[in-house]
Amino acid sequence: MLLTHIGGPTALLTIGGLSLLTDPAFDQPREYHLPGRVMTKLTGRALEIAELGPIDAVLLSHDQHKDNLDESGRELLSSVPKVLSTTAAAERVPGVHGLENWASIDLARPDGGVLTVTGLPARHGPEGCEPVTGIVTGFLLTGDDLPTVYVSGDNASVDLVDELVTRLAAGTIPGVKAGSVDVAVLFAGAARTPLLDGAPLTLTSEAAVEAARLLNPAVIVPVHTEGWAHFSEGPTHLAKTFTTANLADRLRLPTAGIAMDL
């Protein structure tokens, strides 16, 4: 498996001969003026869309926020054969295939096998945040002779990570063999907004450590920790927290634009 971080939540995953793109956000730095707030993008993309090659599927945590799906990313969706997201996103965005929690879809691999993508529960903030932040999803990627990959999406709940680990170990996820996660792509950075009194909307560094312990022995790859003004804990803070927790050996900080072999 290869992972190339492009910036923010956007990463190219190459697995089983397929190319999957998480939360496409390719706009240049700018301000987005939204009702009651301004979202500020601080850094641009590490790679141009044309440099990515053909994309087989997009894994879209949710469609409501510019840092997960911006204008350039939205334009990209029409050229991708399969866009997977929430069922609510499927009602709003043409061509999106909505996944209920624990429901799966098989993507055909070039070698004749399949990559199974399972929708996972996620919560974009504290309990009861949905009227403000909306419904979001995570993803589990599984397949014969492939690493098992967890893509958290904009999830701030360690309890939901625990539920995934428990179900996966017990073999109670429909269509997925019992096992454990090999690679966890965690959306961290402790995003905050005044709309929820500053409560974290994504994993804090400390919560990412808790999740990593639950996901043991998975390799942890953090994304969505930088590039936007509303992220309060960057990759340096995250790395320091993992070092303090004696988990630095499991953390792989991506370098934007450079493929990581996982």
C-alpha cells in the first residue's frame, strides 16, 4: 500500500491496484465566507489533480464543509467512477453512492479480486453535534492479501474507534473477516469552531493516542492536522504527544507530495 498526502484531509491511497482519494480539497489558499463564520485555508495542494493519474474511487467523509470538499474537489467528482460517502451526501451530490454504517460495497481489482469498502460510524464533534456539523462517515478497506485500512474521516469519538476494533476482532462486520487494523489514517488536528464553543471536531493529539492504543498494532498515519486556521494541534504537537506516550514507533508522519510505502 502507498499513501501520498496532498494536504489537509486529502490523500491518495494505492491499494490492490486501485487508486482511492480521500476528501478532495484542491483549492489554493483563500477565505470561505459562510453563515456565521469564515474558514481560512492557509496552504495549497502538494500535487495537481492532473498529477494523480486515474482515480478509481473517492472516499468522502462528508460533503458539507469546504475543508473536506472544496470547489475544485467537487468538480473532480464527476470524473471519478465511484464516489462513496454518507447517505445524506448521496441526496445532495449527484453521483454519490451513500453507505449506511456497517454497509459495504465491493470495488473490482485489476487482478480479479475485490476491495471491500465498509462505511463506519463517525461523529464530527462532541455528542449531539450533528445539527451543527452534520452526519459524517469513516471507511474500512479490506481484501484478500491486502492490509486492512481504517480511514477515520472527520471523527472525534474514541468510543467509535473502540466499537470498530471490537466488531472487527469479533468478525461481526457483515462481509468482513475477523481481524485487526494494519494501517489507520486518522483525521486529527483538533479542529475547533466557535459554533460549538471550541469543542474539538476531530481527534485531539491525546485522543489520537487513545485511538492508537485501541488500534494496536496498526501503523498510524495522521492527516488533516494542518493547512487550515481552525486546526489547533499540528503535526509537531501530535508527534510530541505520541513520543510522550511511547508510541512514536507506530506513528508515520507523511510528507506532502511524497508517496509513503506502508
